[in-house]
Amino acid sequence: MHPLHHPLFLQYIIYFNMEKDYFECHEVGEEYWKIVAPKNKTHPLTGWIQLAVGMYHWRRSNYPGALRSFIRAKVKLANKGVWVEGFNHEKLLELLTYSIEAVTERKPFEAYEIPLTSLQLKQMADEYKAEHPPAEHDPYFLMHKHRLRDRSSIISLREQKKRRNL
């Protein structure tokens, strides 16, 4: 299987292009990264994650956070290879350049789609979405998802880690 045909990456495409849920892009991207290249922070998949993080920060007007994320994403997605196959690579880099300029100039957030060129990838994403319909979320929730989600499991894990380190 092509690495971009993995269900987690298909979810990434759906969250990014169709739902504009950049927080979930980060979540599924990170989950996939932990399978493919755990702890390798230079892996191109981290560029996709940072692109989503940049969009999330930009939407929230966190311009410094968005700028850092977009710059890192552009570096990691700059090289052609398996992790950008099926996308218009030139257009992707143009979008990242535009995003860097826009957040530097403090322009208002603008959603865009990552430019898919692979008909197979588009079809797979559409089929996955049809089989797994998304939940509806209001724009406020999408903008502040990291604060509004249930964090009890994360807090519990942190407490366990603290106790082990004592």
C-alpha cells in the first residue's frame, strides 16, 4: 500500500480539505507518524502535521505559532518523494509560501485545500468519508478545539508519569 493511502492519512485529507478541522489533522497525522517514524522529527509526515498546526494557529490569530509551523512544514515538504506524490507539489509549496507571507503580514485566516492531483487518492478519501460520516461542529468549536475537548485521559497519563518519576 502506498503510504498516503493509509486510513489515517486519508482522514488527514478529509479533515483538511473537506472539514477544515486542523486539530484533528494534527491528531491523525501524529498517530500515523508514531506508526511510521516514531521520534523522527525530520520525517516528511511531520511536515504535514506542521501544516495543519499552522492552519490551526492562523485561524486562532496565533501568528507567531502559525509562522513557525508553516516554515517547518515547508522545509519538510520541499523535497519531492513518496510523501508528496499525488499532490501538486509546486502548488503546495506556493500555498506554504503564501501562508508564511500572510501570517507575517498578520492577514486574516484563509482556508484552502491541499492540492490533490491523484484521482485514486481523491476517490479513496471520498469513499472513506462516505463510510465514516463526520460529526458536525460549529466554527467556535473548531477554532478552540484544544481547549474544549475532553482532556481527562491526558491529565491522568501526566499524573501517572509524575508519580513514577517521584
